[in-house]
Amino acid sequence: MSTASSERRTRVLAIVLFLVALAIRLVGITWGLPNDLRNSSLHPDEPVLYSNYAYMPNPLLPGNYNYPTLYPVMLRVAGDVAATLSGVQAPPQRAPTSLQDQMSMLTQMAPHMRVVNLAGRVLSALAGAGTAVVVFFLVLRFAGTVAALFAGSLTAIAPALVVHSRFQTVDVTATFFFWLAILFAVKLYAEPEKAVRDALLAGVFAGLSAGTKYAGALALLSVCAALLLARNPSWPKLAAVSLAACAVVFVITTPGVLFETSKFLFGVSEESRHMKQGQELTFVSTPPGYIYQLGNLFTGIGPLAFLMGIAGLSYGALKKKPWILIILPSILAYYLLIGPSQVKFVRYALPLIPAIAIGFGYAVGGAARRPALRRFAVAGGIIALLGIDSLAMAGYKPGPSTDSFDPRFGGAFGAYRLTSYMVREDPRDEAARYLKEKAQSTPGMTVGLFQIPWFWTVPVIKDPVFIYGLPPEALGPFLVQYLATTSHPKVVMGPVPTYMALTSYEILPFTRIKDASEVPIGEHEQFHTMLRVLGYVRDRAVLEKSFGDDAPAVEDLMYVQPRVDVLRFK
């Protein structure tokens, strides 16, 4: 085959891979957006990124730096374009004058938030599909077309990456830039004649990744590895070019590092504190982060693909394949960064999924070159991609302490299952409609809340996310006034209600926590309150109806299908 024909075929394969990956991500992308029941998204981070970052008066200087500011600016631009094209008005930028005014403003905000969040989700979908193409080109150069297709395809259909590519959050965009930086670090080794260009571009994309999520700067370690392996005599200059490009791009995308330095440092320290402290009761009594995140990868990719990917990376490292050795420093450093964290969402592991996919493609492609192994390699790769191994494990039920290792949601089968949840009505909305319908024929019916409403709350009230986000001094009076306005059903906190709805977010920690001594001191009050509530419910209520399927217990995969129990008090 001529060089021109080969390049044309490569371009066609890359375009097809991108379009397939994008099409997969667009299915179910409207999951959980504001609707007639809710003025906010069911994803807990989307209202935060919308209100506290993108739609601040100046998203480049938001005063809040738990996140850098590149993504909020991208969201602001994409959201404004989408709102203009759809004719949706932005909500007024003013302080509410009363409870009724606050509720009116939230209702006005909902259509705008829906459009903006959808625009942000499309950005994530494009970034997720783009990551599959980056992996394809990286592997193609060193391991051939078969390996590249398997690696790119696994990135395209890895269930955790697919699901998170439908969320308006920073993670998939940061992952895309992270892997573009590593791609140019590998090129820096492979194309010495273009070393300055590749060092510059690797630094630019590392800066863009860091400007989206701080850890993206770790991609520079792959630049260092490439220069070391290439033994380039100009390595000090090239390293300086890459580092300077990263720093300049980061400052441009997050100028608060210069103009709001104290707020910037406070935001970074707050994020660090959050990682050390944990996410309320969510991850109490779970394995250490190093193990839990391996479970997240196992669940979010699929058991066979995960094992083959680890085997491929390990083999490449043992054989001292330079391109594998260039990838590994950034990946291992990132894993060591998230390993000690007490916050163990699968989204923190997303940048590691392309690395597993690369090892998977390399394992399949390398074995396929050997006549004795060719059939087994290709068959194993296809089984893993389709998720047939997960289909065979459909009856398995993980235990409370091993719930991040869930073999039932791998490959295309797992992506299909999770997608099927996202294209139908969420269990929280189903339960709310059930309770509202029940209230029409049950005079005096009340529904009870026993903790501050948030995304875990069945939306019998419209604004739980905004209520949760109020400062403590405003929360109590606002919540009392707000609940007083509810009817059909009446929502109460405290008195014994007629009904209540508990979600798996509220119940799951108590299937793991055996002793209060395991609970961080700051969460003791919440723990004992919910312990009393669950004991009271066990003694005084009966299960009337359940909603939701048996989704993974990892919280940010469970977002799309929590279990909801509607209980009636005797």
C-alpha cells in the first residue's frame, strides 16, 4: 500500500472512530437536566460550575479557585452561544428581595441552566471522543493499526468515560488535554527534527489541562522522560520551552494566580483539605484510595480489558519500550496523587483509563503478530470490548467493602446498560411523580425530609441544590419558609410524616460502617442523626414501592441510577 493510501486510510479510521465515540456520548446526554420537577440538574457539580464559576460577573476571576478557570470560560462561551441560538434569556444578576423573589429567580434560571449545561455536556462529549482519537494516533505510531484500533475503541466505549462524557464537568476536558500533552511528549522522542515544536505543544496542552484541573501539569513528567530517553543534547532548552509554555498558558487561563493570589492559594488549599478529609460519609469504611481507584478502573472499563491493559503496560515497561516508558511517569505520578485521597470518585481516575486502553491495545496487537496467539488475542480483545465477560457476570453482587470492584458493567455491554439508565426517567423523578400523584388522592399527606435536601433528595421540592448551597446562617430560616410554601404533597422536616423516600446515597454508607469510631469527627452529628432516622424508619415504616435498577455502587456512576425506596409510616 502506498504512503498516500496508508495516510488516507488512517484519516478515515480516525474520523470514523471519532464519530462513533461522539454518537455514543450524545445518546442520553440530556439525562437529569432541569425539568418540570426540578430547577437544577441531578448532577451535584453542574449547578456549582454554572453559578459559582461560569456565570460569575467575571469567570476568569471568580474569587473561588477549587477549580482553575479555563473550563468555566469555555462553558460561559458555549453556554452564551447556545442560549442565544435557542432564544433563552439569562437570569437577572441581582440579590433576591424575598423568598418569593428567590423562588421566581430560580424558576427563571432553570431554562437557561438547562441550555448551558447541555452545551457544557456537548463540550465533554467532544473531548471524550477526541481522547479516543488521541489514543489511536499514539498507539498507531509504535504498535500498528490493530493495536491502535483496539486501544482507541476501548477508550471510545469504556463505560466510566462514556458516562462522564455526558456530564457538564471539568474531568473529561482535562483528560483530553492531558493526553494531547503526552502524545506530543512521545512525538518529542520519536521526531527529534521537530523537537522544539513538540516540546512547545506538549507544554501548551499540559498548561491547558492544568488550567482545567490542576493535576494536568503532571503531563510534563512525560516530557522529561522523553528528553531523558532521547538523550537530546538540547534537553535543558527543550525542557525550559515546555515548562515555560505550560506556565504561560496556565496563567493566561487562570489569571487569578496573579490577580487574586490569596484567594487562589486558599482555593487550592481548600481542595487539598477536601481530598484529605473526605466526602461526608460517602467513602467511610471503604478500602484505601490506591485500592479503591483500581476498583473504579476495573468497574469503569471492565474486568478482562482492565487485566489485559495492566498486562500490556507491564510487558511494555519490562521490555523497555520507550513510548511506554514515556507514558508511565505521568500516569504513575497521577495515581500516586489520587491514591491517598479520602475522596474516591471514579472521575478522579478518568485520566488513567486511556493508559489502560493503550496497554490493552498493545497486548492485543502484540499477541496478534504471533501466529500461535493471533486468534486468542483477537478473540480476547473482542470479548473485552463487547463486555461479554461482564454479561457473564450479570448475576454477581459486590459486597459492601468491595463495591468499587463490580465486574457487571464492562465494555460495550456496560456502556449500553448505563446508557439505558440515562435515556429513561431518573428514579428520583419517578418517585417524586408517584408521591405527587398519591398526594392528589390523600388529603393531608406529608413527605418527610430528615437531612438538608440536595441531589440525593427526591424532588418533591424544586430547588434542593440551591437550598444545600446556602450559607449556614441563611439556611435554617430559608428552609423553614421554603417548606411552608409546599403543598401536594406538603414537605416537612421533623414531625412524623405520612411518607418518606430514601435513596441509596443515604442508605449505602450504613451497609459498610460498623462502628461510629470509623466516622470522621466532623461527620458524627450527621451519622448519628441518620442512624436514628434509619432505626425509626425500620421500626415504624413499611416499604410501599421501589424505583431504580441495580447500578454500580460507586457514587458518580450511581448518579444515573440510584435506588429509591418510598416508605409509608404505619
